[in-house]
Amino acid sequence: MNASGQYLGRFAPSPTGELHFGSLVAAMASYCDAKHNHGKWLVRIDNIDPPRELSGAIASIIESLTVFGFRWDNKLVMQADRSNVYRAALNDLSAANLLYCCSCIRRDLKAYQHYPGICVPASLASAQSDVMTRLDEGAALTSVRMRTDGIVHFTDLCHGPIETNFNQTPDDPILLRKDGLFSYALACAVDDADGITHVVRGSDLLDTTSHQIAIMQALGKTAPQYAHIPVATGLDGHKLSKQTHAAVLDPQNAIALLGESWAHLGQDPFTFSTTGEFWNAAVSRWQLSKVRIAIEG
Ligand code: GLU
């Protein structure tokens, strides 16, 4: 629970496309878990990557959520409005001597699964003046990474205990991209550390979680609880995504899609004929433990 003692969940779509069935599953799981636990549920639009943004996607996402019967608490959060907060986080991390500039290009890293630390400076303290200069530039030839060591442990509510040993496998995350944009890891960590108590999202993001927790810890913040739910895949077995042009949610088919999403989450079936009826029953019947069973099964 957060400082006010209340569950605070969120759904955080990127406006790189319209919502598809996989988005419905993630939105449903985070919504049901929040509401079942008498919590609040926020919608945050992760619009920190203008080059990848699809024109009209934000309006379409809001429209789809509304038609499918989602009701969010508080105002929509727009990451694009929060540059000052991300910038302040970078200042704090630099003051803690954790940042460094990295000039590696994709080709340098092709042979590695994790960033092997090529640009880690001999002295992090003396690297900070370059970092501060870099923060004042727009696009530049370097990105900014955070030195990450030690072991991150967390217990995922669906996957159980997870441990990442950054001493054994260094993998310093990029916080500021070469094009001058804040990275997803930074923005997501800063926003989720700002009072979110539960992050329920697709298991395709499980690998990003240790980095996000490391960033939160370096900022002296408490990480939320995580539950990574099974992602929806297409007939070809690949994750449904905006990039692979998964079918946009069809409002005419809302009732059937709500039922399919509920079944995908391993929840016990029930009958309903309106979205309102669905949500009333879904919130009270929701069982996160069934999602775990769906994963194991
Ligand atoms: N914005 C990210 C996406 O749409 C998800 C963020 C998250 O849930 O952490 O893939």
C-alpha cells in the first residue's frame, strides 16, 4: 500500500498504435486486481517516444477503454508532461555518481545479450560533468547509462521469486537515449515509484522489471508489487502487439472480447449481456491466483 494506505494500480499503454486483444487482457487484469482490492486504477499514456507515436492513437485508446467499460480514477497521466520529473531524477542519479555517457553503437553490441560495460568509466565521480553537459544537449552521439550493480530480488505475484545478479551479468540500462529522449526504463520507474503499489502487466515486460527496480532503489524509492500475466499470442504463437499489427479492438464485439480476455486470464466463466454487468461480476469474482494457475498450466 502507498503512503495513503490504498492500492494504486495502473494501465500504461504506449500510443504507438491502437489497443488490441493483448492490451485488453493487460488492462482487464490490472483493473480487476485494483478494484477487487478496493483500490484506485490509473491510466497513464506512455507518450515519451514521439517518433514512434501514431497520430490519433491517444484518442483511439481513450475511446476503446471507454467503450469497453473501463473507468479510471484521477486524471489521465501523460508522460509527455513529466519531462521535468524525469530530468530531476537524472540529476539525482548523477549527484549519486551513478551515470555515465555511452558512445556504443548497435554494431558494437551485436555480439552481446546484455550491455557488457564497454563505456563504464574508471571514475564515475569524474564522469558526472560529461553527463551534465550531455543532459543539456538534444540529440547527441552518446546515450546515458546508469551503473547498476548488486542483486535485485523481487517476488512476482504470478511468477514467484526473481533474482537478477548485476555483479555476475552487468547490464547497465540506458536512461537517456542518443536522440535525447528519456528511456522507457527511466520514465516507467520514476512514475511507478510515484505511489503505484501494484504493477499488473504482460510477462513480456518481466525482463525490464529488475532494471526498473534498480532505478527506483537508486532514487531511494520503494518498488511496487509486480504481477506479470501471460501475454496474448496470435495464431502464429507470437505476442500480439501494435508493431505486428494485431487487430484493433472492435467495439461491436465488446461482449465477446471481454469474455475471451477473462478466459485468457484463467478466470471462472460466467454469463453477462452488457459491459456494466461484466465489470460488476468480474471485479468481485477476480482471482489473481487463477492467473498463476493459467501460467503453470
Ligand atoms: N507502455 C508500455 C507498453 O505499452 C507498458 C508499460 C508498462 O506496463 O510497464 O508496452
